[in-house]
Amino acid sequence: MARPRQPRLSRARIVEAATVLIDADGLDAFSTRRLALELGVRGPSLYNHFATKNEILDAVADEIIAQVDVSFFAEHDWRTALRRWAHSYRDALAAHPNIVPVLARGPGRRPAALAMADAVYGGLVDAGWPPARATHIGAVMRYVVAGSALGSFARGFEADPALYEEERYPHLSQAHLLADHQRSVDEGAFALGVDMLLAGLSQVYAEVVGPLPPAAGSSATGGSATTGQARP
């Protein structure tokens, strides 16, 4: 039988299959043996493309980070860029929460992760932030995003109303409904956290760097881009 003209495996196919397995069953259940079985090949075939299991995990993590939009830093003021980047970052991680522990280790040698770090750090420094502060901001944003994507506050409450006895938990009479509104609760909490963080950073910027530039979409009098009303 003639050999196939195209190899059965490619790095992209391995990464795609590994992502599906990790999304479904988590990191603890992931192995190269199971991945090979899923791909219909022998285990050693994987090592023609990746030397170790950790290299596969790094490739999966970097493929997810490659989905994060960092173009905002070249197009908007630093506050708008940070907010939009944070939401894009969380969306990518929230779609693949099982890989977050790998991402939490830092960029390592992963190209997309290093490119994201470069864009964020460069955008902040170009906006006037001192290099040390730009590093701190990038770190704290990663903590916030990774923590938000790793778990759900709303899903942590059981849907059994009998659990929340009024005598014991007088303020939790609606807690059993949280899981039904998981997306709005968790996304709303993240948006609030990012807004509060940016408010604090704006004060630090004014103290360390100087007057804040107008935010994208805001009037010179400080109007809100979304409501058209002056902020207090």
C-alpha cells in the first residue's frame, strides 16, 4: 500500500485534540497516551512534533492566548485599552478554564504569551507609566483575569432553597437563584472589578505621571461615553 502523501499528524491537529480533551476532562486526566488514542496513532508519533507532554500543554495554552486581542493598546488610551484587553483575555480563558493553571505559570517561552506581554507593557510605558509600575499593572491584571476565569462565584451556591434557612442565613434567601444567573453575576462582578481597578490606577497615574489624557469617547468635561452624563 502506498504511503499517504500527507502525514497523519501535525502540530495543529495535536493541539486541537489536546484542547478538546483538556476542556472535557481537565489536566489531571490528560496524558499523551490518551491523546494518541484519541488521534488514532501510536504514542511515539506525538514525539515527532512535541518532545514532552509539557510542550503540548504549552502549545495548547499559547493557542488560547493567541485568541486574545491586544490591538487596543495601539488604538486607544491606556484605560480603554486595559479594559477591552481584560475582557478579551477573560473571554479566552473562561472558554477553557481547565488550562488556566498552565497559563498562571507565566509566559515562559510561549510566543503568543510573550507577544501579549510585550503589547501590554509597551502600551503602558508608551502612555507614560514608569516601567516598574507597568510591570505591576500587567501582573495584577493577570491575577484578576485568571482568578475570574478559574472559577464561578455564582456556581458556588447550591440551588436548594431549603439549604438557606432564614434563621441561620437571613440574608441569603435568594442565594439558590445565583446559579441560574451565573453568567450575568460572574461577568458583572468581573466588569465591576476592572472598573474599580482602573479608577484606582487613574488616581495613581495622576499622582505619578500627571494629568490623565481624555478617555476614548469622553468629552472634555468628563462626560461618560455610555451615558452622556458627567461623572462625579
